[in-house]
Amino acid sequence: MPRLPLLAVLLLLVACGPQGNQPAIAPRSSVFPTPYDYTKLEGSFVGITDSSILHITLRKVTGRNAIGQAVKKGVRRNIVGVMELVNSKFHFVLREPGNCPADGVFDILVDTITFEMTGKWLPRVPGNQPEFSFKLARENYEYETPHSFGDSLHYVYFSNDGQCTYQFYNQDSNGIEDRQMTHVTGYWTLANDCFTVKWDAGNSFIPAENKICIDSLENSNIAGERYFFKVVRLNGRILSASEF
């Protein structure tokens, strides 16, 4: 056999082979996946790892495959892969696209009782990025908490993928507002009705991290009927909950 074709075959085998110590599993050998309501596994999981907030959202889970998104330090990556049942936990191996040098693979276990997600992330190229472990809790935020708060000039939005956006008109030392709205982004966790937000670097209007707690204020209408509405306090302003 000529050398050139043989070399080409060897290079192809190396290129297609597994990279480094990334985990590799295959779907179960049975024709059908384990009977289970897989929609229970779909949703968002959040926690703090490597001094950063990590969100993993499982958008579609079939019993053999899963797709979703991962957000860390404000960077969002699609993840896709296979799954299997291991004792009382589901094991996922979900890979980022691979078109970025910092991409890798999530090796994940989800408990079927507590829905706690544990696992580790490994770089696509060994040694390119440090691997890390994580423990994430199931997040029920999108069903229980308003997504956005605002008034006529300030607006903060907490999206279900962990992103936070704050839009406002900044004031100078004389109290005069800019004509152009300022946009600041960050990422959040929620505990005890308080958002802990790590804002992206480079803004000079708010601290790098702050806590925004949901409160309840009482008001009354023209007829004198009392009612309560949810608010947060940010930059010295009271922002009311809004729905859309």
C-alpha cells in the first residue's frame, strides 16, 4: 500500500478519535429508553462553581439524548449529547459545539428524587482550560418569580438562562440624565427571594456584585381597596414587577 494513502487513513483515525480524557457513553442497548416522564428532567439548574455562577438548562430530554444550554460568566454555549440510567440517577454527557478553543464537555448526574445535578466539566483540548466540578440545584424561578422590574426610567430583567440585564438613564453630578440609555449585563442566582448578581466588568455605575431582594409594598386604588405588589430596590430606586 502506498505511504500517502496509509498516512491519510491514520490521520483520519486520529482526528475522529476521542480527545483527552473526555467521557464517552452510548445510548442504552435496548430499543426503547427506560420508562420515565423525561419532562421532569427539563428545566434550569443553577449554582456557584469556580467563583462563578453556572446555569445549565435542559430544554429537551428524550431518554436517549438531550439538548440544552450552559451559561458561565455570561458566556452562553449550546450543549447536546447522550444519556443513560445509572442506578437511580440519569447520566448525561453533553458537549459544547467545539468551534471555540474554550469549549468542552459536561459529565453530569441528575438525581431522580432530589433533582440535584452534580458533575464536572472537561476541556475539549486537554490542558487548554482547567476542569472544574459543580453541584447545581433545580431552579423554579420561571414559574414562581416575576421576570422583570422597572419604572419609567429604569428596568432590570432576569432571564431564565441566568442572564441579567439592567437598562437605565444615568445622571451626572447635577442630576441631569443622559439622553442615551445605559445597558449593563451580568448573571444571577436566587435564594430566599434575593437575587445575587455578578455584573460584568467595565461598568462604573453599579458595584461588581450586589444583592437585589424582592419586597412587597402596599398600595390602594381610587376606591380605597388595598393591594400589594412586588418590587426590588436598585440604585436608590423602587422598581415594580412587570409581566410580559
